Amino acid sequence: MSLAGKVILVTGASSGLGAHMATFLAARGARVWAAARRVEALEALCASADGSMQAVSMDVADPASVSAAVGHVTEAEGGLDGLVNNAGIAWGGRALDMPDDEWHRVIDTNLTGAFTVAREAARAMVPGGGGAIVSTASILGFGTGAGVAAYAASKAAVVHLTRCLALEWARHGIRVNALAPGYIPTEINRNYLESEAGEEMKQTIPLRRFGTPQDLDGPLELLLSDAGGYITGVTLPVDGGHLVRPL
């Protein structure tokens, strides 16, 4: 499970799960590059990592920005071993009321952005003999919910994209997997999860609790490390049993 010395890029690292993942991987000995648009937040995060994490500006919805950021990392490090493809956004509301620009913003970030980053990372990994890519999907990629049509559709696409890229890139020694977190309180969903409706939903989860960022640590480390060297094309739910609830 060792990640010592591995060069790993983490997108969407300025807050939430991305910030936690970047901090965890740095603590496990990886050389982490934290990427996001909010560089000030990244620099504050990196300052707390004792030199094992560096910041790089990236807008995943801008292919030129992605290419420049990945190029900067590979030039500085001489290669790339891992990618945590985590950047994502959401829009909440009825599909009937969803503006076109909000639909495109979610799809451009969560799906097109995920593909663009994965492609650039894979191009950087090929000369070194391979690497590991882990994308952040969601249990909404397997199920449904009211008011999350664009988000759920984008995450379902990430699940299938993971399979397709795993098939294509296996010949290059690149493993492509994804995590599908259940409900974990972050700045995006905290207000809902702490509401009365959120409390009612929590009681339907078989483990009777929401997840924590730490619940993702073990699965993430497995999929990025050599311990997961024969795992590819998999989306692993980390959801307290949410997806196996009875009908």
C-alpha cells in the first residue's frame, strides 16, 4: 500500500474531499501536486503539509489550463505516477427550471473536465510505463435523486468513462478506477444533510450514518498503490450500504 515517493496530482484540491485527499496522500509519503482554480486556498493547504505538497493552478473546464498544469508537474517531477480526478460541481433544482448554461457548466466540469484531465495525465504516464488514475464518481451515478439531474448524469458518465479508459489504457500500464462516495458532508451539501430531511435520509442508510472523508482513505490508497495493481475498470462504492437498500 506504499505511496512513498509517488508523484500524484489531485484536482479540485482547494476544499472539501479534494483537500482531504491531497493532505492524506502527502501524509502517506506521496509527492502531491494540489490543483484548483483558487490558488490562494491551495497555497494555504500546501503550507500545512511540510513541503510534501505543491500548488498548481488548473481550471478543468479549460483544456489549455489542464495541459499547462500537467506539463508543469511533469517537467518539475520528471513524470507522473498518479491522478486523483476529483474536481466537480453541482446544481440543485428541478430539471424543468434548469438553465442551459448551468447544465453545460456541470457537464463541462464533471464529465468533459474529467476526461480532459485523465487524457493529459495518461499522456504524461505513458513514457514512464504507466500509472494509476482514480476519479471521483458518486452513488448518484448508479441511482437517482430529485433535483440532481445534471450531476447524476455526469457521474453516471464518469462510471462508464472509467471502464472505457481502463480498457484502452491497460496496454500502457495505466489503471483507471473510480470511487463512488455516498453522502459525505461537505460545503456543497452540509446544509441539506444537517436538516430534518437529511436526518430522515440518514436513517435509511444501512450503517445509519453519513460518511466521513476518512472513509475514503483506505480505498483511495489501495487504488493508487501497487497493492491495487490488478484492479482496473472498477467503480467502488463507499456508501455505508446505501446502494443495497431494499426496494
